[in-house]
Amino acid sequence: MEAVLWVVLAIGLAIAEAFTATFLVIFFAAGALAAAGAAALGADLLVQLIVFAVVSGVSVAALRPIVLRHARPAVETGERPFGIEAISGSRGTVVDEVTGDQGMVKIDGELWQARSADHRESFAPGEHVRVVELRGATLVVWHDDLPDVQ
């Protein structure tokens, strides 16, 4: 019966991790699963608590730094950005007039919805713009007055 309670706790902690951005709660879920294993093998409650504490502590100390290092954006790690991270700073060509409310920009053959960073500015089709921000799936663009970044 204690093993079932530990498994329920582990599932609850894993679900709770989905609502956080800390990569911390999941390690306590791992500790709860280890304690469930100890309970299934017939260990005392005190032993189960010790297993929970040790596995949780060791996994936080050993694995969390690794997870956080790999979760950092490329800009922080000095690596070359790719995917969505690479969009910021990219140069695009206006396809449909870009205003503060609507527009389309083409970047590397892909069409993106775009908005002007300054709602008073607009960009005509054929103009080159630079992506200053990504909001969801919409690019926020501005004049392409910066040199290309290699």
C-alpha cells in the first residue's frame, strides 16, 4: 500500500513539474519512485524516507546542473543559435505591407506574419527588414540598417 502512495506522489510531482520552469520538482518525483521501489521490497517507512531524501538530493545535485546547462539559449552558451533562436536578428524581405497590425515577411524562403516594432512605421513590399523580436509566431521587425551578422 505504501508503494502505491509513493507512486501517486511521484505522478503528482511529475504533473506539478509541467507547471513550473525550474527543472526541480521532477527530481523529487524520481525520489518518490525510488521510495516506491523500497516500499515494494518491504522496507520500513524510515528507510523509504531516507531513500526518498537521498535519491532526490543526489539527483538535484548531480543532474540539475547538467539539465540547466543544456536548457540555456545559444546566446548564453556562445554556441551558434538555430531554430527559433536564430530568427532574432535575421534579415527578411517584406512580401505584404508590414504595419503595426499586419504584414508578411519572407526569411530564408519561409513566410512569417510580421508587425512593425513602431506602430507608426510601415514597410512596403520588397523592403528589407531586420527581426528584433519574436512574439509567438509573429515577427516584430524594424529597418534593416544593421550589417549582416555572421
